[in-house]
Amino acid sequence: MKISHGRAKRALERQLAYQREKANALRGREDAVFERMSKGARGVWKRINDVAPIAAEARVLEVGCGAHGLIFTLPGLRSAGIDPLAVEYASLFPWQGRARTVAAFGEQIPFRTASFDVVLCDNVIDHAEGPEEILREVSRVLKPGGILYFTVNVHHPIYDLSSRLHGLWNAAGLKFEITPFADHTVHLTPKAARKMVKRLPVNVIRSSDGLDAALEQTKRSKSRHAGDLLKRLFFKNARYEVIAIRS
């Protein structure tokens, strides 16, 4: 699956603008924000360790560590992260200094083959130009027997179609952006996400599609606009999560 370079570039520009606004809004409350980040990350580490324990000396890479990545909550592990906006984020958020980060795209990870014991890719590929290329690179840098933690939001096929149409009309010169489709390059269906993982040289230990949780969240949430009502019929933002071992 290949996304247009222009669409990926626009998603990146929007992400940087959003994170700059966010950094200004949370100024003076960074410690509280970091504590919330750490709490969420502890749940991830527990889910991984329950099925594939991470050794204390493990080398950990997060692909697309972004502004609030998991590696920034990992004291004591040999961790690194890559993100195309790593330099910009380093000046915006104080916790970025807790891990080594490199400005790079996931489609071309600047590390040797089989050089990491754990690779994390958390809600990244649907913002990128080459989702499948990123997953191939992730498996390349992961050691045999290494742990892959991968997530991506998945959606009803109606959003996949809408995302494709959004890309087409903008590519044709009609500059009308709808935020969810402008911030992402693709809206994957559960079937498409599973097929991507199935093509990787990994053995899946645990996976979940998050559909029940997404539907329950929609039922509990107050509808603010027509899009929220649509979610009651066609699920959106279900969290597909995979823990796997490199073959």
C-alpha cells in the first residue's frame, strides 16, 4: 500500500502544528502529563511482559516515537526512537531527553538488521507514506526471537472509502480538508491490518481488534455532531494490538 508523498507530507505538517499548540497549552503541567503517559505505558509493558518478558538488558527501538512515545517512560532500558519530527519534538517536550531519538522515517530505519530485542510501533503507520514498508523495516531490525509490539487504529470499511476519496479530491486540486482524513494517510479496516501482520516473518502471540471496546465507548459518549452518530452504526478508532515474536 503506497500513499501519495503529498498526502503524507501534509499529515506530517498538521501533526507538527498540533503538537506545537499542545506544548503551549500544557506549559507548567508537564509533570502531570508525564505521569499520565507513564500510567498508560505501564499497562503496555504489563501486557507485553505477561506473554513475552522483556529482559533487563534488552535493546528497545520505538518506530514513530512521536511527541509522547512509550520509550520516554522506560528508565533503565537501552532505548532509542526514530521519528521524522524528532528534532522539533525535542525542543517542545521535556521528557524527550529521557531517550535517544533520531530524525528518520520508518520506511528507512537507520539501524542494522537484527539489532534490537524489542521494537515498538504504536499507532504510527496510518500517518505515514508507506505503512507496509514500515512494518517490513520493523521486522528487519528485530532480532530472531525478538518481541514486536504493534498497534494501529482500525475502522469500518466506510471510513477506508472516505479516506481514499479525500486523498483523490485533494490530489486533483480541490483543497478541502476533513480533519480525520487530513491527519491520516489511510483508514485501515481490521481485515487489512491483519493481512499486513500476516505477511511479516513473525509468530503472533496475542492480538485483539478492540471492536467491542470501541463500540462500548461510542455508546457511553455524548454525541456532539453527525460524525459521532455515524460511529454508532459504523465503528471507528478500534485499537488493533499485536504482540509477536520474530521468526
